[in-house]
Amino acid sequence: VQTIFVILMLGSVLVSSSAAEPRQLNLMPMPASVQLQTGQLVIDPSLTVGISGHTDVQLQRALERFLNNLRRQTGMTPLDMKVTSAAQAKLVVHCEHENKAVQELGEDESYSLEVSTAGAKLDAVTALGIMRGLETFLQLVQTTSDGFAVPAIAIHDKPRFPWRGLMIDVSRHFIPLDVLKRNLDGMAAVKLNVFHWHLSDNQGFRVESKKFPRLTEMGSDGLFYTQDEVRELIAYAHDRGIRVVPEFDMPGHSTAWFVGYPELASGPGPYEIERKWGVFDPAMDPTHERTYKFLDSFIGEMAQLFPDQYFHIGGDEVNGKQWDANPKIQAFMRAHGLKTNQDLQAYFNTRVQTIVSKHGKTMVGWDEILRPDLPKDIVVQSWRGQDSLAAATRQGYRGILSYGYYLDLNWPASRHYGVDPMSDGAANLTPEEKQRILGGEACMWSEYVAPENIDSRIWPRMAAIAERLWSPQNVTDVTSMYERLQNVSRWLDWLGLTHNSSYGPMLRRIAGSNDISALRTFADVVEPVKDYTREEIAAVEATSLSPLNRVIDAVRPESETARHFSDLVNALEANQGSSAQQEIRTLLTRWRDNQSNLQPLETQSFLLQEISPLSQDLSTVATIGLQALDYIDRGERAPEAWATEQFALLEQAQKPKAQLLLMIVPSVQKLVEASSGVKAPQLPPQK
Amino acid sequence: VQTIFVILMLGSVLVSSSAAEPRQLNLMPMPASVQLQTGQLVIDPSLTVGISGHTDVQLQRALERFLNNLRRQTGMTPLDMKVTSAAQAKLVVHCEHENKAVQELGEDESYSLEVSTAGAKLDAVTALGIMRGLETFLQLVQTTSDGFAVPAIAIHDKPRFPWRGLMIDVSRHFIPLDVLKRNLDGMAAVKLNVFHWHLSDNQGFRVESKKFPRLTEMGSDGLFYTQDEVRELIAYAHDRGIRVVPEFDMPGHSTAWFVGYPELASGPGPYEIERKWGVFDPAMDPTHERTYKFLDSFIGEMAQLFPDQYFHIGGDEVNGKQWDANPKIQAFMRAHGLKTNQDLQAYFNTRVQTIVSKHGKTMVGWDEILRPDLPKDIVVQSWRGQDSLAAATRQGYRGILSYGYYLDLNWPASRHYGVDPMSDGAANLTPEEKQRILGGEACMWSEYVAPENIDSRIWPRMAAIAERLWSPQNVTDVTSMYERLQNVSRWLDWLGLTHNSSYGPMLRRIAGSNDISALRTFADVVEPVKDYTREEIAAVEATSLSPLNRVIDAVRPESETARHFSDLVNALEANQGSSAQQEIRTLLTRWRDNQSNLQPLETQSFLLQEISPLSQDLSTVATIGLQALDYIDRGERAPEAWATEQFALLEQAQKPKAQLLLMIVPSVQKLVEASSGVKAPQLPPQK
């Protein structure tokens, strides 16, 4: 086999198929080292897979799952593609030894995959590495002129960070087990290895406790996981090489505990499950021994249920109002020399850490828990940023980054992709300090997600973050990332993720009609407002009772169409294009005319009424773009007065309406600039 | 409440919403009686449901399921829309008494549903009727300008036939439990009440037997249901008011039994699981007592496992070759005066009937079992037609019709819809004889279906057959049926059926690309060949090992686009239209240009290569249509010679290629006729 070229950490990996049509490898995350060779291994019903070296049940299940996924991906039947002896197999899997019974942080996940025209060999130290390599193999399968095939290739791969996670908040909206399972499938596909399960918050307590049954009886609306279900999910994750870290948020974010156990709180009850979003006053009473007695018993029970070494106690956003208002707590603080609420929380954390440690676990908490009196083995999860993370590591603590990875803020994938745990404050750490940065976790806070749309909030953007945490630091080409991301997104359909498939049905519900072409044209170019703007500009305060059936709930966090349009306008500016110009005109014409197609639907659906002004804006903005294009076409300079007028209109169209943003405005502004030579005033950021 | 108009069994039911936009009710099957009134009941998060009268666990679960479906349909949360006391409820469900523990043939399924602006009331004798009525309520929910709403309405409904079924063959391709469950959800949605489970055939034995474990150990490739899974599915069906009738096909269609138990066969073994399709020689030995001993034991076990009163023994398509070749069998026939193989099979059936009866069950079998010496309580399932069915009823037997309802033949919904169990030979029966026609069953034989595409073969056409079996005989308007069918089809997405959602991913796999617009344009206007043509013209014989990933496996059995195009051409002919003419031109232009968009993809996918000739035909046919349209536009008569030439081209394009049919050919032929005044030769039927 002749190595034709070597690509190491390149943004764009192209392979020349036998039909001489260059194709991009869908690999995401990009492996540490990829050597592409000539030829390909055909994948047909006769494919066989065998295990040499160590074998065990977990590995065999991984192989069965791999074959099932491969069959699904290629449309083959359960009778095709068999497991055989290694001697006869086309794909030979060689594993040196078994995984730990309970998956550990830092276990070896490296693998080597060599594919030739004759066969393939996957080597790894552990079954974990084999699983990662099998996912790479699946991503390599392409439809070619000669059948399904994997290109001849040599890959040597290992993760950059040992902690690569996704947190899902199942408290604010309950997320059923099957939805979590399909998301674990997605996680495994992009080589994530930690599922952080945010199991309690003000809006619901979601795990059955045998010792304290009122936690779910009174604090969950009947929406919780039984202990059997928890075990089922942990086994499901374990099979996919994913650790499950439970979080029980304390002492704040804990109203749901108090509905059944008001004696834990710092203020008088009774309590009700919180229906609103935000930070609330109720907090555990850190001054009362019964609090610790309860937590000792509860954490003991949960430490048994959740086998992972790490145990997350939350610890964020305590506003301290209940503590301020409670004379006994104030007296306790004075008696113990605790000057501030932060001091009181530190006291609480120290006590809780002792309990967690007693039950054999290592404590994890959000930034706020960090106080130098805690032992050095705890892990800090930073929502505040790399500086905060760096500060922790300088004090000898280990940390993971979540700042920059909040999926609920509706940022574009490129923005998440640009956040590196080792950048900013962390860039200047010593090598030893850097070792303490374990990785990162994306966070899916669930104020505005339901089983129906949670996948579309997580995927495909999660895959870009997964690449950041797995691939070498210098894999940063955004263009390549987006090309691969689109492929991976469609490919994830085979795993049953619904980020693509739920879009049409949600739009049909909104339209009250099967004909959603006009609504889709609109929905394709808008995005939900960013950050916490949805709360800030809400006409009616949203609660956990609010239906999530509006246009904002259906549209994607990032508009592929608007990004494509932006690329076209950039190509036009760079003089690359009459074909770009033609496509720009086609798109702008469709957008200009869309309002007249959408308007008739508005009379038949209450869910469409709110988008009418923004739909009108789309028409206006497209008209501006077409006028600019006409000037450019005629080689005529657009008058300055005209340009100024358009800039003002564009600034209006840039503002959120119905909590939606029209994403083509900046590109149309560029067209006006290009047509007039007038520099536009800077538009306010879209958020 | 003023009744504004009464519609009784009308094809088209329109409701005037408050926004003065007429909307069609999605009801399917059409109820026996519908009275539409003014106003509507708003469905919002505050909706409450309560039970008055009889209540039990099955009813409560039905109500929970109803609310979950309603929440899904409207995008509401689990915290919205509660069950309350009947006194407080907006929707009051009143049930007189409980269902039978084991659902019986002919149990009362009638219901009345009255909806006013203030609330709704659903009355039924049994929980079965309540379930049917709840499905009607769900279908009535519309998106309106004032919110989700159900129109004020009075419905009195009951089924025409007591046996309304769907048979799924899980032998030729194994269909996993979750796929069956979602299809049971679909069945319940259109008020079907029998799931006929074809559990054994030459290609696989699919149910665990504790008494005869080799049936699945050796006869299933490991693809079978455990008895626990069978019980789980039966409970799932029971909750939805669906009986489960098992079928174990004998004495033919039974190779899979013989792999583990060759002594049951009439010829020497050993046997292997059959991989091909068709009718095969192996048949049970009807002359050996050990056969009946085995069957007594086996049927005894299965009679316990399946609670339904009816037990299907197949009995179809015995070719008799093994019997002819076995001297002992021949001797037995002579000794017992059995002149023909049919006589021998009748002897077998009589023996088996005695066994089935001994275990408390009533025997069901295909046409072939019918012989006057069998007791009158058996049920004949007719794949041969209404004449065969009528003959059975004249002899005093009860029967169900499956002829005309074979979903695997890829007929259009209208053709299935036109098949009435009481027509043809059955039309002249006496009232008493007619009583013996219990209903019908659609059949999903599974040579060419996998979990991925089975839904698209069953739905939405199944809903048209469901209407035939539920609604009054004079509900026959095909136009109305298709309008409602399209709505119901999209609405079934909420139940998790994948007939719509699997189309895009399958096409992307075929294209090996995310950009499937050209492939979809093509796929939207072709259909799989009909009847058994797929076998007849196959270049390579298909087996159970053949991947089902070709274009024929992805395209729908019935092209909505071609039907719409046909409607447009008919409108044009009827002079109804310049708008029709414009749309015809747009479609034809897209089709003409499609080949040049599709061709580049062909070099990158082996799965696209076979459609190249038909894609070329699409372009040719569309060009012909455009030329005809040009003549019509210019008010010029097309030359006869030109027309004759086009007719010859169209006849070529009418022929199947890649086992696909181009469905726009007949409409383009009409355009050529209209443009030239030349009557076209009759095209061969597309099949």
C-alpha cells in the first residue's frame, strides 16, 4: 500500500474515490493522525468481523452494536455481516485487556485503525479504545460508485482531554429515558465519555430515593426515574464507554427537595415545586445537624446507586436571602466566625465534602465551591471561564470547562468551537497546572427544551464541542468544521436522533397545514435570540407550564441557510462569482416573495401571528438586497442617500421580533456596502 | 347550539373556522354520523378530562395515553391538561361498563361524541367505544387562529364490520417489537381492532416455545420474540382495543419448523432456513401420529400464551410435491380413500381443528382450508376474493376478506378503497349470509420490507382500508379520501410512525450526499412495480440476505406528486385552468431539467446507477409534455405525425426500469392527446 499523502490535523481531509470524485471524510472529531492511502475496502453483506486477543461481554456487545449501526447505515439485513473468528474476519479487532468494571477517568481510549483494500485492523489497549475506533470506522463508510466502502487509511488516535462531557438538566423539563438513550448514542458517536445528569433543581427532583420517598412523591409531579431505570441508563452508558456523573444541586437550586422535606430549608415552608425560571431564595440550612444527617443518608444511598467515582453537588447560585432572614443562621455565623454567606457556603461544602468522601466518592461542584480549605482532590466545573478555571488549577485543584459550552444560549457552532479550555487565563499555566485541566462539558439547561426539540438544541453543535475536546489543539479550521458537521448531522439520523426529523412535524403543527413551504423558507433563515434574551424580552413570563410549540421552539439554533448565504456574499465580494451572484438573486427573490405566501396561512394559525412583522422584514431586507444586486449588475454605484436609508431599515430588521433574529441582515448590509461604497454603521450584535 | 348543517356519510366534510377559512376535518375513518355545529372548543393547557360512570385501569390508561397524544400533537408539556373529577372536567368521558378481560369479536365499539364551545362529552357502552371516540377527538383537533380547537360537533359512530385487521408477516423479515408497537399505535388511531401476527413461515420461526426450543434455536437466526415479549405486545394491543390473532402456518410454509424438528416433514431432511421467496416443497407429514402429538403439545402451549379466542393455522399454498414423493404417504392416502392432495390436506385440517378446539380456540385459515366437513364455527380468510368469501358464507362459514388488501402489491390507496367485502359475489347473499362476513384484513407480506421501510408500505394506505371496514358502505368518494388521507398521514408522525421521516435518510444514503433535491424530484414521481412484478423481472433473484437499500425500497408505493399532476391535467382538460397550466409547466420544466442535476451524482453512488435510464425517460417525457403544452398555449393543433411519434416514446417510458414505474406518463399522454386531437393507443397497464 502506497501512502499518497499524509494529513495530520488538517482542517479539510479529502479523499479521491475511484470515480475520481473528491469526497470529504466525515470524521468528527478529527483523529490525532490520519494517513490516507490508495484504494478502498468494500463494505457488502459478506463483511465479517472477528476479535483477536482479549475478549469479554462488553466488547462483544460493542461489536454487535457496531454491526447493527453499520447495517442501518447501509440498509443491510440482520442476516448480513457476521461475527466470525479473527482468522477469517475482514475487520479484525484486537484488544489487549478488559476495561475497568467501573469506567475510570483517564482510562486509555487510544486506538489504531488500519484499512487496506484487503481488510481492516483495529487495535487498542482497552475495549474503550476499540469502541472509539469502531465509531471512526462507521464515520468512514461512504457510498461510492463501487458500493459502500471505507478508504484505505491509517489512523492513530487518542483524546486530548480525558473528561469530555454533556450535561443534561432533567429537572426544569423532565427528559424521558429513551430520549437520554438516543443522546447517549449520539455522544458515543462523537467519542464523548461523560454524561453529567443534572437530577435535581427547584423545578423537580428526578430520582427515586428509597430512604426519602417524598423527594419524588411530592417533588417531581410524578416525573422521575426509578432506581431500576437509573441502573438501566448507567448500564447503557457503560456499554458505550460513557461515565455517568450524577448531580444533586445544593444548598441552592433545591426547592423541589423542600416540598417533601421542608425541615431541610433555611426558611419556613410550606414549599411548592417551582414553575418559574431563575434563581430563587430557598436554600438548605447549613447550620442544622439534621441537614447533614439527611445528606449523609441520602448521599450514601446515591453513592451506591451511581458507581462513578465522581459525585456532583452543584453548589451554584445561592442568593443567600433565606440565610439573611433567619436569625438562628445569623447567630450561627457569628458564633463560628463566618463573615459572609460565601463563608457559610464554604462551611457547608466542607461538611458535604466530608460526607461525599466518607461514601468513597470525589466531589465535583461549580465554580462557587472553590475555597482553599477544601481538599485538593475535588473537581471544579467552571461556568465562569478559563480565568476561573486557571485560578483553580493554580491552587492545585482539577477543573473542567463549561463556560462557552452552554448549548441553551443558542450560539453558533463556530463560537463554541473557538472556546479552548487551555486559552485565555489557562494559556500561561505551567505544564503541571495544565495537567489539572481535565477537559470540558457542554451544558443543556432545559428551560426551553422538551423531548421533541432537545435533540435539535444539542445536535449537531455538540459534535463541534466534542471535536474541541478530543482533537489536537490546532484543529481549528471553521470552514472544514462546518462541512463535516453538516455530514455528521445527517449521519446521526441513523442513530434515531430527531434533530432533523422533528423540524417538519413541528412546522406543520404551527402552520396547521401540510403545506409548510413558505413557513419553512422563513424558519430556515431565523434563529432564536441568544444568551438570556428570551427571558429578558418575553411579553409573557414563561414557566414550566408553557407549551414549547412556537416558531422559536422549532427553528434551529443556527441557520445553515443564512450561513450559506453569507458564504455566497463573501464569494461575491471576493469576485469569485457569477454563480454565487445567480444563487444570491434566487434566494433573495424567494425571500422577497415569501411574505405573500405566508400571509394567507396566518389567518388560520394563532402560532403564526407573532411572526408576521419579522416575515415582513424578511421581504423588506430581501428587496434591499435585490436593489443592491441590481446596482452591482449594472456596474452602477448606488447613491449614498439610498444606502443610508437602507442601513436604517436594516438596523430595524436586525432587532429581535417574536424572540427571533433574522440572520441574513448582516449579509444584505454587505451587499448595500458593496453596491454603494458606503461604509455601514456597525449593526448591534444579534442576540 | 344551532346545527348549521348536517353531513351524513358525505365524502367531504368542511368546517368553517372562525377565521372564515374553510377547513376539512381529518376524520378517517369517517364516522357513521357527523353533525357539524357553530363554534369550537379551545384546547389549551387548562383542558381537563374526567371519567363519570364506570372506571377501571384500562380506561384510565386510555385516558393518560389520550392526553399524552394530545400533548404531543399540540406541543404541550406533561404538566398541562390534567385528569380531574368529572364534575370539573371540560371533556367528560362516560362509560357504562368494563370491557371483557379478553377482548371479544363483536364487542360494542360504538360511541357518541358531543362537542360544544363549553365542553365535550364522550359516551360509550364500553371502554372500547371510549377509545374509538378519543381517537376521533384527537383527529378533530385543529390549529386555528384562536388556538388549538375542536369544532362544535355531534358524532354518533359505530363500525360497519366487527373484524378490522392488519396482518404483519414477521417471518420473511423479522420485525422488532418496537416497530410492531408503533404500528399498533397507528392501527388504534384508525380504529382497527385485530393484529394478525404471521409468526412462522419457511424463512423463520419467530416465537419462543418452551416445549420445543429448537423451533427458534435452529429456525430463527436468533431473531424471535420471547414469551415475555409476546405477552408485552398482547398487553400493549389490549390497552388499545386490539385483539392479537397468532398464525402458525401449516402444513406448508413450514420449512423453519423442520430445521429443528425434521421428523415433522414429509420428506427426508436435513432442512435449512429458506433464504428465497416463493412456494416450497416441504410440508408436514399429515399421515404420522407424531405430527399431531407435536401439534397438540405446541398448540396447547400457544393457546395459553395467546389469549384470543381465534387461532390461525394458515393452510395455504401446499404444492404437494413432498406428499407425492413419499410412498408411505401415498399408501396412507390409498388406505384412507383420500384421492387428492386436497383431500389429504382436508384430513390434516380436520385433525388440527380438533386439536385447536380441544384447547378452547376457534380455528381460522386461508381459503384452502374450506371443506364442508369442517365445523361451522371456523373462520375463512379469503385471499382469493369476494366470490370465494361468498361461497364460504353460503356453506354457513364465517369469513374475512383479504383479497384486494395486500399492501405488498404496491397498489394505490384508491384501488384498495374500492374493494368492498360485500361486493361482487358477496352482493347477492341473504342478510343472514351477509352477517357471516365479519370484515377484512390488510396483509403486509414482508419479502421486501425491513424495520426501516415497513411503515411506508403500511401507511398511509392502511387508513383507507380501515375506513372501508369501519365506515358506512356508501362512503366512497375517492377525492375526499385522498384529501383526508394526506392529512392523516402527516398526523400519524406524532405517533412515531416513520413512513414520512425515513424517506429523506434513505434517499441520502442512496445519493451518498446531503443534497438529494434531484434524487427526490425523481423519487417523488416513480413507484415500485406492482403485484409480483418485482420477482418476475428481477435481474438477480432477491433473498432474505439482499439489502433493501435501493431506490425501489425508498420510494413510496403511491406517488402523491404524480396524482397531483394528474389532477392538474384533468383540470386543464376541463378548462379549469390557467393556474393549473402554470403549475403543469413548472413541474414539467423541473422534470425535464432533472436528469442533468441527477447525472453528476450517479458517478458517486452505485445505488443511483440503475435509475439512469428512467431518469432519462423522465426528462424525455417532460419534454414531450412541454411541447404539447406549447401547442395548447399557442392555440395550434399538434401534427398527427408528431403525436404518433410521442405516443411511441411514451409507451417505452411506460415500461418498468430498475423495477420502477414512471407515474406521470399517462398524464403526459393526455396532454399530447389534448394538443393534437389524436386518440392515443391504450397504454399497457403500469405494473
